[in-house]
Amino acid sequence: MGKDECKTMLDALNKVTACYRHLVIALGSTSDSQNLREELKRTRKKAQELAVANRTKLTSLLKDKTISKDDRAEYERLWVLFSSSMELLEVDMKRSLEIGQDFPLKVPTRHLIQTGMTGSTTTVAARAMSVQNMKYEADSNIDTADLRDLQSEISHVSQMMEEMEMKVQVAPWAVEAKQEAGAELKSNMSVGNSSVGVISICEEEPKDEEGGGNRDAGFASICAVLVFFVIVTVALVLGYLVINMS
């Protein structure tokens, strides 16, 4: 029961941090707006709440000396995944701070960058917050006021990661992965509407028709040789006629 609960909590954190990264990409672009800044604020706060819940749960389980060896190995693996997710969140928060300082909305100091991204990011934010429709309530000065909060939250996340290393000593290099690298790209679950699924299908199609592909290539080569000989023959005939006419 504990492992399933931890996996569910970790999946929720990964989903929110992935959405947060998607939102950060839109900062400073023509998709940037006051709504985006509010979406970023609410998404990162949700990520921090989930991070605290994950840390509390995993810490208590890893400190339990009565759990079996297999359970401990699984919790250590989840801990490493959790730590990696926290590192990505911290990196994206710092990136958000830097871009937000370079591209203030209330008093613009430079033009927004035309990155090719268009449309609203509301759908991504709504998915992170697990709601159908986003409701915006931020003030017009959110882009400047929120930067101060963001700086404080970055320090808090960094401090939390340091405390995690002190409370639970899990060496990442000692944790064995349960899947080979890139295994998730080959799984049947990845085949669907996602771009990964489309790539997997496209890569598998040539294997099924490998024999047919070889036959087509051989036929094309024969046709190319025949066309070449026809061209040479026509050139020789024309040359012969030109000589006789002169």
C-alpha cells in the first residue's frame, strides 16, 4: 500500500513539474502575458506542496527499520526519482526568475521574442492544477511582485534539498534501475496520441516491409540502368546523323 501511494504522489509531482517547465518555455515570448505569470505562480506552488508531501512520506518510510530489503530498495529508487524531479524544479524556477527579470510586463524594457509559439497556455496550467477551467485573480503588477516571492521560494527549495540529503542518505549510483535506458519509449503504453507513440510506430513500419523494400530498390536500379542505355543510344544516333549531314 505504501509503495502504491508513493508512486501516485510521485507521478503527480512529475506531472506538475513537467507542466511548469512547459510554461517556463513561454516566458519572454509572444505568448507571455499576465495570465501566464499567474499560471507559473500557481503551478510552482502546487509543485512545492506535492514535494513536501513526497518528502514527508518517503522520509518516514526510509527511516523505518522494520521494512524488508526489497521494499527499502524500491523506496530508495523512488527517492532518487523524487530528488531528480526536485532538481529539475529548482532549475526551472531559477530560469523563470532570470527571464522574468529580463522581460517585465508592466514596464517593458525589450520586445518579446517571436519564438513561433502561439495561443494560450491555459490548458497546460489547468492540467497541472487538475481543474477544467482556470480562474485568474492576480493583480496587474504580478510580474514584479511575484519575482520577490519566487526568489524566496527558490531559497526554500534549495534548503529543502539540502535537508533531504542530510536526513536520508541514499547514494544515487547505488540504486539499480528497474528498466533499461529508454525502455519507456519502447513500451506499448507509449503508443497513442503522443509524439513518442507516433515515432515508435514509424520506426517499426519499415521492419515489417523490409522484403518489399529490397525488391523495390532492385527494380529501381534496373530501371535506372535501362534509362541510361537509352540515353547513350540516342546520343550516338544523333551524333552519327550530324556527321553524315555535314
